[in-house]
Amino acid sequence: MGASMKVLGETLIVTLDGELDVHSASEFRAAVTGAFDERPRLRNLVLLMHGVTFVDSSGIGAILGRLKEVSARGGRLAVVGLQTPVERAFAMSGVLKRISVHDSEGQALASL
Amino acid sequence: MTHASDYVIMEFPSLPENVGFARSAAAVFASRLDFTLDELDDIRMAVSEAVTNAVVHAYENGPGIVRITAEVAGGQLVITVEDRGKGIPDVEWAKQPANTTAPDEHLGLGFHFIGVCMDGYDVESRVGGGTRIRMVKRPAQAKRQEPAASSSSQ
Ligand SMILES: Nc1ncnc2c1ncn2[C@@H]1O[C@H](COP(=O)(O)OP(=O)(O)OP(=O)(O)O)[C@@H](O)[C@H]1O
Ligand SMILES: [Mg+2]
């Protein structure tokens, strides 16, 4: 899995690629938590997921873990660009009730 | 249609890096049946969940061996994932969605996903002995064409 990050004001924007499973989820968790720890001003998280081809329960768990992290900072999580298999995994897990999903980065940023 | 069964057996050390290999290999093997792309995604998901459970729960991220058998028999795919790890004290409890023994990191979704993605599965487990999960799926196209598939063996 690949991940690149940028900061926009109080928002951390992370671009994810590849497969988010038990192996890559720990890298993802460490990267996001590290960025939040370094920059106390950050409180929102946007995940750009167009390039993600697979997510399983470990990936969903890692994303929900980040939701807890931003909620603790009084911020929000928005997710962008779910491929069909990824959207099905989100739907199966029931997290769509708790996570806002968008078609574009602009839409996600506007939702925060 | 042929009645001969075909199979692959894979064995690998319990490492998170191997979960991706296992689900991809299982999907490649499964594609010799007439599964749709969505169904192959389901198979990837189920194998990913079963193997991840072996790595994180059975062996608690320590050393161990995971063994997978994928078999095509009678027009259906049968996948078993086996470990010799710590075992599950209460399988019926573990199967329920949101039940997990690791609530800090896990959501308790693995067995739920397996149940949604496969036609059926069963779990045999012994505390201190290990766990074996057997999962079955038949292509939906085949289900429509020959609802009484077992009669084809006559
Ligand atoms: N192979 C196994 N060996 C030992 N215990 C297992 C095994 N598979 C599952 N379990 C037990 O069953 C519980 C439920 O498993 P399930 O995959 O449904 O959820 P989880 O792994 O806890 O969470 P998630 O899959 O959402 O990350 C686990 O918490 C664990 O206690
Ligand atoms: Mg699991």
C-alpha cells in the first residue's frame, strides 16, 4: 500500500493506494497518528481512496480508529472515492452510517 | 462437465505480509469456476478474514503455520484455512457480528464478512489445538443453470 500526505490548515489529507488489510493497516495507522502527534493544530482527516482496490475488516477497523482519533480532537473524517469492492466492504460493515463518503476532494473539504 | 476434483494446498508462516498473497492466490484458483468479478471479490474477502484471524488471534502475531486448501469439486469451491494456534473457546459467540476478544483494535466483523461473502462456512476449533474454517461457494450462474447440482454425478 502507498500513502502520501498533505496538510491544509487544520486538515490532514491522505492519499491511499493498493490494498488496505492487516499488513498495510498498521502502516496507515502509524502514518496518520504520527502526523497528528507532530501537528497539534490538525483535527480533520480526509482519505482519498480512489486508488484503493481492497479493504477488509482490518482496513475498516483502522479507518474507524482514525475516526475516533479525529473525534477526540473535535474534528471530522471524510472519505473520497470508493471503488466498488471497497464500497461493498463499507456497506457490509455498517460503517456508512458513521462515515461521510464523497465523490471529490472539494466536496469532502466542504463537508468538514 | 468433468467430475474430477482439482485442488491446491498452500502453507506459509503466520505473517501479515502473507495475507495478501493468500487471498490473491485463492481468487486465481477460484477463477477456474464461472465466478463473476463480484464473486471473486467475495472470495478474496473471506480468505483475507480467515487468514488474518489465524495471524492475529490464533498465533497472536507470533510464529506459526497457516495452511490453506482450495478445492473445486462438484462445481463448487471449497476453501479451508487451518491453524495450530490457541483455538476459540466459544465458536458460536465468536461468529456473532461485533463480538471480538480484541476490542481495542478489532470490530468483530471477520466472521460476519465470511458469512455474507460465502454460501456457507463452518468452524471447528479446540482450545490449545487450533482452528479450521471450511468455506463453500458456488458460482451464481451455475446455481441458476443446475439448481439440483448433485444430480449431475449420476
Ligand atoms: N483462528 C482463530 N484462532 C483463535 N481465535 C480466533 C480465530 N478466529 C477468530 N477468533 C476469535 O473470534 C473472534 C471473532 O473473530 P472475527 O474475525 O469475527 O472478529 P475480529 O477478528 O475480532 O475482528 P475483525 O475481524 O473485525 O478485525 C476474535 O476476536 C477471536 O477471539
Ligand atoms: Mg477477524
